[in-house]
Amino acid sequence: MRWHEMSRKRRAVLLTLASAEIALTATAAADLWARPQREVRGPKVAWWPFIFVQPVGAPCYLLWGRRSGGRGAFLRRLYRGGRPNRLARAMNRCWAVVQGSGLLLPSRLVTLEVPSRTSGRVLSLPLVLADHDGKRYAVSMLGPDAGWVHNVRAAGGRVTLRHGRREAVRLVEVDPAERAPVIRRYLAVAPGGRPHIPVDRRAPLSEFERIAASLPVFRVEDLPSGAT
């Protein structure tokens, strides 16, 4: 079947799957490039052609090709200085498409859409929402200087979350005294955030209270009926 003969839904599914393959392959290639040989199972030279074999190569490397211990350092390099580098930005764009589609992913994996505080252009960013006491929360793993935090504040908290459908919500900033249990829950459900937060996910709540003021947390709330 040719592209122009496909339904809109079928095209969306194919584009989402293609974005997922690109994101996984980019992640695997960047990880393999940065990871020393001692942290790779088997010769690195053998993994290079294999990770580009679609659709199995990159997932196989990420699941079984790495020895423990180096993933955290790789993720921290992507956000050195608290800002995403070019690779991280490219990967985020791909994952924003994948998570926003809602295909085969848990509902906590969403795409945040928020206007840029400088240009007004709508920016998309993949996020992992933490659930706590029946509420959903967004946590800034990079602290108060993350771009999306500034944009959310500038927008008065009004944003859109996408996971298969668009949901207009308000993000309400949580007082530091109430953040600790949410941050602990976030680390339980968001492995990618763990290298950036200097507390073990199994640590007592008092350890999270110590760092809570440095990590902005926003509660997801429905917009009042009729709000725009």
C-alpha cells in the first residue's frame, strides 16, 4: 500500500513507530560511543552494525549489551550543566512523538506542550508523571533552571499533556514541605531521572526532604469548566 492510500490513523501509527526506532537507535548509538569496552558485553566493534538492524538491534543492545554501572554517567553527560546537549534534544523530540501517541506505553509517560516564554512557540517535551495519593505530579529532575519549568511558570501553569489524546491542565507548583514523598515516588517510576537526583530511590523520606527545595514539583489539576 502506498503512503497516499493509507488512512490518517495508519500514517500516524507508522510515524510513531518510526520515531520510536529512531529514538532507540540514537540512544543505543550514543551509549555505545560513550561507554568504555569494559562496560560492554562483547566487542564494541561487533555491536556497531548490529544496533542498526531494525527493529531488534538497538533494543537488544540496551537490554543485554551493557554491563551495569555506566548508564548513569551516560545520562548525566546528556544533560551536563543542567541543560540538554544536541543529542539529548534530538532524542527528546523523538520520544515526545512516541509518548504523545500513547501507543503501547503506560499512561504516566506523557508529552508536555507549553508555550515558549520567549518566542511563544509551543514546545514539546517527554515527561514521566509520578502518582501519589491519587494525584499526578511532574518533577524537574534537573532542578529549578530547567527550561520547561520556566516556561510553565511563565504560562501560569496552563499546559497540555498528550498521551493518545490532548488534555488541557494546570500545573500547580507544590510547596517544598510537601515534595519529598512525590520525589521518592518519581524515582520509583522514572529510571531516567535517578542519575540526576543525588538520593537513592530506597532512601528514607528524610533524605528526600533534604533536597526537596531544589527540585520543583507541579501537581496536575483539571482546568475549570469553560477555562481557556
